[in-house]
Amino acid sequence: MSIIYEKKDKIAIITMNRPEVRNALDPEAILALNNAWIDFRDDPNLWVAIITGAGDKAFSAGADVRKIGEFYSKFSSAERLEMAEKEPGLGGITRNLEIWKPIIAAINGYCLAGGMEIALSCDIRIASENAVFGLTEAQLGIMPGAGGTQRLPRLIGLAKSLEMMLMAKRINAQEALQIGLVNKVVPLPELMPTAMETAQTICEKGPLAIRAIKKAVIRGLEMPLREGLLLEQYLAEPLRQSEDAKEGIRAFIEKRKPEFKGK
């Protein structure tokens, strides 16, 4: 099974399961990932997702170059461009699939090329001490094609992004933390417990509020400030009328934990 998809209470756990090839993704794994993300998006009982890689050597080394190459060789350049405009990108969440529920990347070992682009598509990135990051496509004579050229500069700035991509440079977990690529670095045995703790903390908050916050932030980055402020109010006003908002206020007054329902 190239992808393991588990549900634990309100948390989905997606594991890329090809450790023999550093969890590189072949067409079968990409399809399975796409299906898992769509199920997560559409399941009202799931509030947060964690994606990780099997074993302790790799999160993902990206595309399985040989198998992906064989797959795409069946199509013309025009057909491949048309597919790129319509279908989810590598890893399911890199393009053409909007998910407003939070996604956490638990990054163990190698996180390279398309694997790093999957991590960049997540909202929170937690790395093990042995994690290694890089958008290394240029050394193969190709370029990042699953969002890396767009998301990395937005996250860490232009200069460092170009250095990493133009030199196909790899960086370790501590440097990734220093430049803001990851949120936290932990020993490998603590990686999944930390990711689960983070997910559970988010699950304690109002799910409608969490999704609205993510949408406001992500969409707002594409807008001038004035339009972003209008978007914020557009999302905030109906949220104030929700059952969750009323429950949150009641719980605050009654000095208890709220019991949110996502309504």
C-alpha cells in the first residue's frame, strides 16, 4: 500500500509509504494521495490532517522520476499543460485542490523536490532533527513544478529561495528553523507525538473559526490590504452568528471548555 490513510478521532493521518525509494511518489501513490485529501476535505468529522513519510529516512524525495517520466511520456506538452490546469498537483495539495482545514507536515529525513513542495503546501511544518530540505530539480535539468517557485519565496523571502533553487542546495533542520521554513524541530522519536499534540490543540478550537482564519490568511496574501480587510470582515461576520461562537461565549462565561460542533 503506497499510501496509508488513517482516522483517529478528528485527525486524519496520511503516510507516504514507499520507504524503499525514500517515499518517492509514483502515479499510483499520487492517485491515492489525491483520494485521501478529497476524503479529508469532505468528511465533516475530520478537522485536522497530518502528512508524514514511512520510516525514519525520508518524508518524501518527491516524484519517482522513472515512473512519473514513463507516465507523462504518453502525453503531449499541450495535454500535460491542460492536465496541470485542471488536476491536483503532485501530492494532491500542491495545486487545484482547496482545503481550508489545517494540514500539518511531520517531516522526517529527506524532504526534497516534490516532497518539499508538499510540505510547503501545509500550514504547519514540524521537522525531526535529521530532516534535510531542498528544491533540487535544477540538478536534473528541470525546475520545481508543484508550487515550489511560488510558495518558498512567500515563506522565506526571495534571496534564500533563489539560493536554494538555483544551487539545488540542501539545508538541515536547524537552518530550516532559522529561516522560517519550519515551525519546530524535535528529536525523531518525538516527531509524531508533537504533530499529534499540535493537531489536538487545534481541534480544541472552533473548527469554523480555524477554517475561516486559514482562508483569510491564504487568500489575503494575494490581495491589497484594503481588499484583505474586506475579506476578513466577510468571513468574520457570519462566523459570529454560528452555534460555535455562541457556545464559545457561553463556555467562557461559565469557565469551562467549549464543546464545538462545527455548526
